[in-house]
Amino acid sequence: QVQLVESGGNLVQAGESLRLSCAASGSVSLYVMGWYRQAQGKERELVATITNSGRTDYADFAKGRFTISKDHAKNAIFLQMNGLSREDTAVYYCNARHTFSQKTSWGQGAQVTVAS
């Protein structure tokens, strides 16, 4: 299983943008990669996923504002977030799910705080 480390979390103002990174300890070519988030007092929810072939899927709240991408050479994925609002405040987690075994890895999380 790959180990995942997120970075890029920060405090930003409403309307600003932020880019999260997730570095994997090894190749992610056999994984479906994704970003999840968990706001205080709420359940963890899916933000976006990207397959090995590059197919992406987004939660409704992320469509048109967030973009997930992958860099195979760097064994990393990214989440570009634009037009942030207070409702986007949460801990964002990177996730890797093996295509065949379905085993899952999680990063430690990156705090994103949006001030109005």
C-alpha cells in the first residue's frame, strides 16, 4: 500500500484559490486516487476522484470550481480549488484505492480554512 502525504492546506479568504498536493510513496498507476473532506461535526465526503486513465468524477459542490489532476512521473495528485467559500472549510484527505485488491490508503489530512 502506498503512503500518502498531503500539503498545501492554508487559511484563505472567500473567493480565493488554493491548490492541494498529495505525494505517494510509490507508483499510483494501479490506484483510483481521490480527495475527500471532513468538516467539523460532519461526516467525511467525497470531493473528486481520478482513475488511472484520467477519468475524473466530482461531487456536485465541486463541479465547475475544483479540478483534480494527476502527475504519474511524480506519483502525485492535486486538487485545484477556485472560488472558495466558508462552506469549503474542512480537513481534506487524499485517498488511494487499489484497482484490484480494493485496499485503501489515507493521508493524514490538510486543513483548509476559508474566512469570509
